[in-house]
Amino acid sequence: MDRTKVLFAIAGAALIGAGSAKAWWEFAPARLVVTQDTLVVFVGQSEQVPIHAVSRGGRIVYSKEVFDPPSDDIYAADHINVDCREAGERELTARYRGLSARIHLACHKTVAIYGAQSFDMGVGDSIDVRLRARVTDGRMIPLGEDRMRVSDTTVAELRDSRLYGRRPGSARLHVRAGVWSLVPIAVTERLAHDTLELRPGEFRKWPLPAGRYDIAVRDLSGSPRGFAEFEMSGAGTRCVPARMDPDLIHCLVTDTGVVAVHNKLAEGAPRSPRTFVSIVRTQ
């Protein structure tokens, strides 16, 4: 081998060695990072401890948990999850390749979940979601978004501890804190919420896309004739009267439809009755 080839071989080996050293530096674990000082676990469910090893180069190289001791009378651990058996508090130690980190474990037993009994909102609206669990020692523990999920995210979406209405329909907010709780969600879209003063012979109509509707028409004129002066009609709709409200009807539109309110008084009549019309899409 001539001198030039020897020099190239030595230089190549040096580059490979430098690259290996850099790779080792990039991936060798340097510390354990715990993203929350206190892990809250409710009796009856398990939680994964958020901890990972970070290399000298800032890379996350490990995302599992190793506990010491593995279990006692309060909790049990399987290297990844912690399962609380009774209410109480403990200090856990996570270990990985000579590294260690301390985690405070708080085990709670839920008595009841407090907060909104239902969420009623419109499309485009948002509502704060603030739920708490009352535990056996009397404390109220705030519940984070990670303990909740929406059954149908096309109806409503949970984001940053707020519930956002997306389309008309119903869903449920599933809440877990050792016990399960289901909170109804109703999202509606208001197509009309108007007070009309219709002249004799005048009418007003509203096109309706496919869906279910609650439609209310209320006379505001004070006339003893009531709705004798008004006519409500629809096309492409199937409607039934509400049981408890004589002014309300429930309607189904399978394709497209239209509803109209007409002042039946003859043109030229002196009165212009006032009426309130509400059209709400519920699904």
C-alpha cells in the first residue's frame, strides 16, 4: 500500500471514530426528566408515569418507567403503570442505567364528581369545562382534560379545557376519576330567533337543510284570536306538536324543506300582528 492510501485510511478511521463518538454523545442518557412532580392516581384505575431519559445531545432516548420499590400496600407498579389500591401518598424512585428521579404519588378514592350536569351550547360556542372529584378525605381534586373524552367529536370537541360546539347533535362527555361519569352534551344551531310584525297578507319563510328542528311560533299581539291570524306551513317537513308546549312543534327534514309564517288577515286590514318565531336545529 502506498503512502497516499495509508494516509486516506488513517483519515477515514479518524472520521469514523469521531462520528461514533458524536453518535454516542447524542444518544447516551444523561438525566431522567419527570414532567410532573406529583402523579395523581384514583383508586380503580392505573396511570402511566410521564418520565423519560434525555441524552447529552437533548434527545429523548427512553420513555418507560422503572420503579423501586415495585409495590406496597398502597400501590402496585408494573414498570410502566401505577395502580392505586388504597388512598394514601408515597415517594417513588424511577431508575434507568444509573440515573434516578423522584416522583410523588398521591392516591385518591373518589366519592363523587362535581361540575356541570349537562352542556347546552350552540354551533361555534365554547364553554369552560371545570369538573372536580371529591375524595374520601374531603378534598376537591380538579380533573384535567386527560381524564375526559367526547363520545362524538364531530358534534363537540374538547380542547384546552374548553368544549367547542361543531355541529347540531348530541354527545356525551366521558369522565374518569376512579369512577365513570357521563355528562350529556347538546349542540344546537339557531336559524331564527325573530320578532316579526307582518302586514296583512305578508309572509316570511326559512329554508331548512336536512335535520331535526324545534320550531316555536308565539303570538305577541295580545289578540284574543291568537293564532287565528297566522298560518304556519311547511314543505318537505314532517312535524308533530310538542307535548308540554302548545306553541312548539318538532320537525324532521330528510332532504331539504321550508317553513313559512303567513299573516292571514286580508290585505288592507288595519292590524299588523306581532309574532315571535324560533327555529332551532337540534340534529
